[in-house]
Amino acid sequence: MNRTASTNPAPGSAAPPDYAFAAAGVLLTLALQIPFARHHAVLFDEGMILQTAADITQGKVLYRDGVHYAFPGIFYLTAAVFEVFGPSVEAARIFAASLFALATGFLLLMCRWWCTRVEAIFFLLVLFSY
């Protein structure tokens, strides 16, 4: 495939239309994720994350009062969401869907550094299949 400057931006530079493309990907992801956030079975250890985050909001310290194999960021971010919205499964799931949507936006921007929009959408679909 013959690639020219008009189809691909230079590596490391994202053109303004690509930001709109990534924002559209984020909004599409949110539109697909949010309706299912309250009604689907979660295949990862959601209960442990929610319990540990609730413990953090009550003053417990991660890795001293409770141990989990995951990196601490998700626990502290979820605890912050609990501080703002109160501890609930719905708040945590909407937060998780929002993080996933932001990840799709970053994926689209990174793919556009080296790929066409069609190829970036392919990688987005691969991420969705996860």
C-alpha cells in the first residue's frame, strides 16, 4: 500500500482532525459501555477492587491492612470515586467504563501516528473484543 503524507501524519504528531477522531471513539465507547455497566456480569475481580477501595475510604492502608496482586492505582482511583459519589457498584462500573473509553481514545491517537484511520478502527475493534 502506497502511503503518503496526506494519509498518515508524521510519527509523533497528531493532526487536529485526529483529536476529533479519538473523541468520537471515546464517545462511541461510552455509548456502548454505559448501558451495559449496570446489568452485566464482570469477569475480573470486581468485588476485591470495590471492597479494597471502600476500605481505603475508611482509612485503611493498602498492602498493610489488605493485600491484592493488582497495582495500587485502580484502588486509589476507585476510592476517590467513592469519596465523590459514595460507595456503589454503579459508580465503580461507570468509572471503569470511562477509563476504558479514555484508553480507546489514546489507542486511536497512538494508532494514527503510524496507521490509517481504517487500521486504527481495526485496532479499536480488537480492543473491543477484549
